Amino acid sequence: MSDNSYTPLTAAEVTAAVADPWRVIANALQVAYRTRNMVTGGRFVARIIDAAEEANHHPDIDLRYGSVHLSLTTHSEHRMTDADVALANRIADIAREMDLEPFAAPPARFELAIDALDITAIRSFWKTILGYDDDPDDTLDLVDPTGILPAVWFQQMDSPRPQRSRMHVDLWLPHDAVQERMAAAIDAGGHLVTDAYAPSFWVLADAEGNEICLCTWQDREKSD
């Protein structure tokens, strides 16, 4: 979008418009392709950069020996837009032209949630010890400045809970992958704590009660 004019889209609208194998994860589009070697990955990235420059809209790119991982969101809008869908679909075309296969496992995003009675009192400690920054997009609380390590967000407690862990993991998954992952986790010895907040998130725990939330974009945009 050369004029930097964007049309904001809901996660449902993005899901309906974007090509496979892209998936909505939280507030971004994500995908990962197998490239078999660094040379092919470099060629793929070079073509993506050309497409991004032409569109004046740019993805986050993680080039590894045998894979390329991509994330798209419109940072200036703090959400996904038509520019993300257009570039994602162009990248999908490039991958098909290069005969690249997506990873069998769906993309995901890992976050650490910290429960606190006084968030202000602990925020600076976690920001300092992790070497994190405040989230410029204001969708989380603290983010790794390199964009590699998991983001952190603080959840307001209404009363002390000494009987349970004060931290839990949030794992964002594609909406069409969460049921299979949840069933596999239960088969592996976990259990469902609650589905009262589904399809926004399900709370599961391991055999000792350590919790994880499986999160999707669904049922989070009622005000849109």
C-alpha cells in the first residue's frame, strides 16, 4: 500500500480472505515453510523482500538453515489490515512457485502470563531482569527487543491465590488446530481445567496442576 492507507480487518475477516497455509495467531498472520537449505531459504526471502518493497508493507522474517518463518501485522494500526492479507497471499503464491511446503504443525505463539495483585510493583523487576522493552504495539506488556523470546503480560488478581502457581503459559494456536492439540495433551496425561472461556481460550493442566491456556482469536472482537 504505497499511500499507507489501510483497512482494518477482524480476525474472522482475515481468516476468510487469506490463503493457506497462513493462520491468524493472536493479532498477526503467521506461517512457516520448509526450504531444505539456506540457499533456497535466501532466494525465498529475497523474493519476499521484493514483494514487500513493491507493496510498501513488510513482514517479520526469521531465516533458518532449513526453514523460513513469517509474521504479518500492521504495526501502525495495532492490528491486521487488508495490507497483511494482500502480502500474505502474494507470499503464498511465491512459495507455490518455488514448490515450498509448509510445516505440518501449525504456527503458534508462546507467551508468559504473570498474575499479580500490584502489577506496578513487579513490572519494572521483570522488565529489567529479562532485558525487555514495553510493547510498542500496546497489545502485550513486555516484549523481547530482538523479537525472539516469549512476550510477557500481567494479569490483575482480585485476591491472593497461594494454592496455585502465579504464572502460567499462554499458547496461541490456529482456531482450527486447538481441538486436536487439546485432545493430544489430555491423552498425554493432562486434564481440562475449564472451557468456560472457550473458544477464546481453554485452561488445561498437567498431572501436578501446572496450567496452560490454549488461546485462539475467536470470540475476542465483539466490539468490532
